[in-house]
Amino acid sequence: MITLKPIKPKRISDQVFEQLKELIFKGRLRPGDQLMTERELAQSMCVSRPTVREAINKLVLMGLVEQRQGQGTFVTSPADDSKKNPLAAVIDGHDVSLEELLEVRLGLECNAVALAARRATDEDIRELEKYLAQMVAQIEKREEDLGSSADLSFHMAIAYATKNTVHIHIMRSFYDLLFFGIKENLQHLYTDPANLDLVVEQHRAIVDAIRRHDPESAYHAMQRHITFVMDFFRKREKE
């Protein structure tokens, strides 16, 4: 005889926790960003302050945020604590080149985008389209970060769309290095505006493949993108 378990309604504090955690994992809330106050969060989410406090305490236990006396609650950086972040511990004290970073991204993100193409929801796809539009706007306006913040959120949104908890946590640990890599890449690529046009087209191809739920095309689109950047730096070093 099959034994069924009773369905339990999800606690409100867990729903608050999940929503804040999603914003962190998607890169909407970045390392160093300050969360709204308990009162502001409670008002915004239509819940009680004790409910918000319980959710934040859970985020603190996970190491996703930290509370600073008299200042507020801030998103932590995965690289800040090498004891909690094995990746940071391994890299600490070593000079990490952009090529090494891109080689790791090639393996991680090609597989991730294939999973995302299979599993992305309509909301995930809208997020990717939004970040792509932001990146294009920032580049066209020649803003200081050249679209790197939107680019990073784009890649984190792909990680979230995999629906693979392990991959999301790995990308979260990789966060600071990934941000450095994207920012450095775009600053150097900007020496030739035509390169940025190609990078944008490569991102459009990635979104299109995910939208069509085509894992093979998504894999190759991401591979072309990261390989293009790798080739750019290899040629640059030889000059």
C-alpha cells in the first residue's frame, strides 16, 4: 500500500527567504549591496517584520548576507571568507590569468547554457532579454562599466535557469572572479568598438537558442562567445 504524506503549506518566512535568495543567486543583489531595512522589506512584501527577520537570519546562516552593527544587512562576497569558500582558498595567493578564468568558464558555462535551454521558464527568458537590453544600452551610452554589470547578471541568470542547485552555488562562489573577468574583458575589447558589436550578437544568439529550447545551439553559441574572447587575448599577448 502506498503511503502518502500530507501536504504542508509553505511558511511565509520561507517564501521571503526564497525570494531574497533568488535575487542574490541571479545577481540582482550583488556582493556589497545593502538590503532594505526590515521595515521596508516587510512593507514591500506585505509581511510582518518578525517574518522578514526569520528569513534574513536564514540567509545569514547560509553566508549569503551579513549584518553589520549600526549599518544594516549586506550581501556577502564569496571570496571574502576562504574557510567557507574552497575556491577562494585554492586561488588565494596565486595570480589568476584571464585565460585561466576563461578556460574554466568554457567548461562551466557551455554545460550550463545547454541545461538552461532545456529548463528555462518564460520568466527566466524574460530576465535574460532584460539583461541583454541593459548591456546594449550601457554600451551605447559608453557608460563606465561598458555593460559589465548587466553582462554578469546575464551569465548568473543562465546559471539560475539551469535549476541545478550545485551549479548555482559554484557560480556564486565564482562570482567575484567572474565579475573581474567580464569587466577586464570588455575594457580591453572596447579598444575596437566592432568587438563589442560582436559580443552583443553572440549574447543574442545565446538568448535565441535558450528561447527555442535548443540545447545544442545554446552550447555552441556560448562556446563561440567564450572562444572569441579567449582568441582576442591570445592574439593581444602575441602583439
